[in-house]
Amino acid sequence: MTTPIHIDLQITGMHCASCSARLEKILNQLPEVAATVNIATEKAHIDYNPQQADLAALIKAVQGAGFDAHQLRDFAAEKQDRMAAYRREKIQFAIAALLTLPLLGEMLLMFFGIHAMLPGWLQFALATPVQFWSGRRFYAGAWSSLKSGGSNMDVLVALGTSAAYLLSCAVLLANFYGMGLDQPIYFEASATLITLILLGKLLEARAKGKASGALEALINLQPKLAHVERDGVMQELAVEQMQAGDVFLVRPGESAPVDGEVLEGSSSMDEAMLTGESLPQNKQPGDKVYAATLNQNGLLKCRALAVGAHTQLAAIIRLVEQAQGSKAAIQRLADQISAVFVPVVLVIALLTLAGWWLLGGEFTVALINAVSVLVIACPCALGLATPTAIVVATGRAAQAGILVKDAAALERAHKLSVLVVDKTGTLTEGKPGVTDLLPTPGISPDELLQTAALLAQGSTHPLSRALLDHAQAQARQIALAQTSGISEVSGHGLRAEIDGEHYLLGSPAFAMRESIAIDEQQILALQQQGKTVIALARSGALLGYIAFADQLRASSRAAVAQLSAMGIRVVMLSGDNHATAQAIAAQAGIAEFRAEVLPQDKAAQVQSLKESVIPAQAGIQLDKNAGFRVKPGMTNLVGMVGDGINDAPALAAADVSFAMRSGSDIAIEAADITLMRNDLMGVADAISLSRATLRKIRQNLFFAFAYNVLGIPLAMLGMLNPVIAGAAMAMSSVSVVSNALLLKRWKRQT
């Protein structure tokens, strides 16, 4: 089976939601091509089978739809292209505005009762370049749309302005030949409409540029030059020329050029751009530094570990771009409406023309009212309502240390009713330490520790690592011995044979299952202190117990309280016994927990919660921040936060999954949202941002629908002048984008 290839194309020439929907449909009609087109970022994200299509075929399909495309280049090059296009649009608008001002002036004078009309020939001379030079983009777009069997905003604008312009030309020509038509001319209306729409597009482009400002800020963080030591000589190199293994310096006040490890020196680094955490992090030899983090004080000598596309910063940028290009489910409604919107508007405009002409008898009045309908009913605001909010929200999330993989996850997060939390590494630091060595009579603490550490050498379990670290810290030499048949029983412990004797290291339940007598009261007393206890036995005889404690993260209790205040039920999963799990849950303020859950059973626990419904005694809650009702009988929407390899199946099973940055690569890959701070409060932040984003999307969709629902009937009734309709249409898109930009004001819970 051929592996699909992913490619991103930069699209030019799209003007509204109908354009992006039509292009997406055309691309998806190609064999084995899956594409999504984002009007806010003007990009097409395409997966295709290289045996069925190639880059040239994809670009040809885009061009056949009336647009243009090129493979995505680096951000700086794309920004230069956008700036050049913006300058061209400013020039076009400035020329259109200069030609339109005299025409608009006579309209304004009429409001004050002054009828000073320009000669018809002068109005024609001023309006014609605006119509066919400044407005040529609308004709080109309309023709391309109609040619490919669709219709878009350009069709509405071209029809509306052409009708007003051609009617004026007909009246002017008739009067020139002495036919004496007693009809007004509307050159000022057609020219002003085009100029106002160009102004709206200019303001929209500027606002959209601000929407992606967070991504641009991330890209601009990385320094361009680095101080690299090669062949014993310190030299300045472009960051792009650095290689893994290079030794580099980070001076006070400078940013790290790549990810690396400190070799010499000590300092503190501002990692706010990476984690959203404002407090500087101390760095000593052996600690890691990350690209674009700022050195506050002290000189650091480091070795490069990851360069170019492999740095944490590059990974963040990729995830932000991926999220900004994805679609939320709520966008489907706007796409479905946009697909039929323009044809419906054309029918309404024809009905308006026919109705006014037949009932009123004035063709000119009928035509102008039909033009108002065409102009007021632009679907631009509808198409921008959702993607612009997603672009701003995902950028703001990245600044706060929250990496969203796709828009659908951000949308779903606002409806979470249950959050499943893994204990180790999520609620706790994930670094258990040995607290008690309790050997049986005749066994010394050293012997207990050395024997347990010998068995633990072949295991990657956190408790095994804690045993080895403790033995090393106590300067204990682990005795070498002939070991054979070491086997790990997942979720229970280890078996091994050393010098001909059988050993067991694992949970008390594991030891009891193997018919080893244990002191349940002694173990329970330790577990009630929140400690994890393991037993060591040799040939069926108990050698002793070892107790561990994993410290609760400083922010866990506050985060659980915040989540509960947001109306979210927090459930803890733990592989520990009931007493230990209960103690940790009590420390964190969690009322509901599941103990002795094996790694392979975590996904089943998540699935069980997903299938459960909100109990009747819960009553009806209205979360004003969430903006939705939680009712008895509703199925729970379940989130899962974890950090380990064994959490990956549960993360995949959850409706929305969160992974800690400190976790395994597999967990991060399986998660929808990655928290760059190892802090459960990041989940509360992500849900808070999700709710804020959905509020903005709903507001935008309401404004877009309300604008058309109110505007079209007013235009049909003759209560809207075409110029006012054009101004309203131009400003509607700007207002939607500006409203989405308010998401930049969102702040973290802490």
C-alpha cells in the first residue's frame, strides 16, 4: 500500500467561503486526494497518492478552478509575498478612492440639499477605470467561478456593479442621441461600491495578518546567528549551518540558537515562549536549553542536541500551523450554507427585480433594489467566522504553552464533563523516591537494597529507577551475580533467578498470589501515608518491604479545584492499591478514583466513563463560561491527561486527550493537546481557551447570519441604498475578524 504524501500549498485569488469550499471540492474529486482549504490562512492542506497525482497536477487543478498556487515556502518568503500583495492592493484602492471621491462628493452634497451634479461624461470618465481596472479582480473571479460550475462573491459584486454601470451608460448614450430619457445615472453607486469593497478587503487582509501574529512571533524568536566553537576557534555561524554536536556559547541577554545541553557555566533561562511559565529556570551543567529561550545572566557553554526542524521550537511551529489549517466541526455548517448561498441570492435578486418592476413599473428602481440585494449578501463574513477564531486561538494557546494538534480537539474541549487523570507523572512529579527499607529479621537494610537493586537493573519501571538511584545515592555497590530468567509481569513486578535461587520483587498482592506471607497491617499503615510498597522474597521467604513516595505536584490541588469549579468531574486512575490511591486522591482534593488499574485496562476505564450518562441527581447546571447546558441523561464527554507509554491507548480512547511535555513521545503523539508546562493547570487553561474560542465563533456566526437575515429583506424592500449596502458588506468581514482578534486578550487561569 502506497503511503500518502502530505503537502501544503499557498493559494492566491480566494475571496470568500464559496471560493474555499469550491476549491476543496475540486481537489477532493481528484483520485486518492484528501484536501482541506482554509480561507483564513489561504492554504490548502493536501494528502495524495503519488502514484495517482503529483504537485504539478494539484497546482493545475487549482488553476483550473480560477486560483493560483505554489508550494509553501519559508515564512519569511511568504511574508514578503503577502506584503507585496498588500502594497499592490493599497495602490489599487488609493487610485479607486481618488477617482471615486468626486462622485461620492456629489452624493454627500445631496444630503445637505445641494444638487451640484458633475457632467455625465465626467462621471463616465471617472467611473470607467474604477469599474474595469480597479474592479477587474471581480470579473476575473466571477468568470473562473462560473466556468468551473460554481458561484461566489465575485459573481454578486460583478453583477451588481455592472448593472448600475451599464444602466448609467445606457441613459447617458440615449441622452447623447437626443432621446431625452428622464432617468438618473448611477456611476457614483457602482464606483463607490467597488471602492468600499476594496477598502474592506484591505482592512480584512490587515486583520488576518494580525490573526497569525502569534505564529510569526514564534518564528521570529530564534536568533539568526550563533557563536559556535569549531577547531578550537569561536566563530559566528548562521543557525541553519549548525549541526548536532556543535559546541556553542549563549551570552547573557542572548537567546539559545538550538536545543542543547549545558557543558559549563550556570545561569537562568526565560522559557516563557516555550512553556508559558514566567519564572526563569536555573541551568547547570547537564541541564537542557531550548532554541529561542533567553539567557538572563551568566555565560553558558553548550553542546547542540537538536538543530533545524528537530528543535522544540520547530515542533511547536509545526503543530500551530497544523492546527490553524484544520477545521472545526462547527465550520461544516458555514461550508454547507456557503455552497448554496450565492445561487439563492441570485434568485432573490431576480425576484426583487421582477417584483418591483411589475408592481411599481419603474425599471430603474427595480434594478437598483436588485443591485442592493446582490451587494449586501456577501458570504465573506460567514466563511471567516470560524477559521479566523481558530487561527487566533491556537496562536494564543502556543504562547501559553498549550499546543493544539487540530481545531476539532479545541472545539470538543469546551464540552468536557469528565477528566480522567493518571496519577504518576501527572498529579505527582513522577519521580518516586525510596522512603523506608523494612527488612525482616536476619536481613540487613543493605542486603535488602542491594538485592532489590540487582533485580531492578533490567527494568524501566519508575520504581526500579528509584531503587537504583537510591542505591547510588547511598554509595552502595550492587553486587554482581549470575542472573537468569528475569521476567517482568506487567503491573505486578519482577521474577528472577540468582545463583540458583528464585526471587520475586513486586506488589504485596503479587507476593500474596505467589503464596508469600506478608504483614497486611504494616503495609496498610504505609499505604495510608500515600506510600507505595513493594515486597522482596527469596525462594518463597519474605526478605522485607521497600516503601516509596511520589511527591504531589505543587499545582495539582489548585488545578483540581479549578477544574471542579468549571463543572468538570475529575477521576484519578492509579495502579496503586486502594489505600495509597485514596491517600494521593485526598491530597489532590479528588473525590473519585480508580485503584489497582493495570496499564492495559486504562483505555477500558475511559471507554466506560464515555458510555456512562450524567446521573439524575446532578440536576441541570448552566456553566456560563462554557455556554452549554449539562443535563441528566447526557453521555459524558471524557478527557484524559497522562504522560507515560502505557497511557497512550487511554489517550487515544478519550474524546480529548492531553499529554504532559515531560511524558513519552508516544503519549505526546497520541494526544490532541500537549501541555508544555508539566502542570495540570494547563488542562484548565486549555478548556478555558476552548470555551472562549467557541463563544467567539458563535458570536461571529450570529453576526454573519443576522447581517444577512436583516440586510437582504431591507434591500428587497428598497430600504437600502446600494452604496450603504456595499459599505455594510465590506465592514461585516472586518467586524468578524476584529471580534476574533479579541481572543488575544484571553489569559491563563494562573
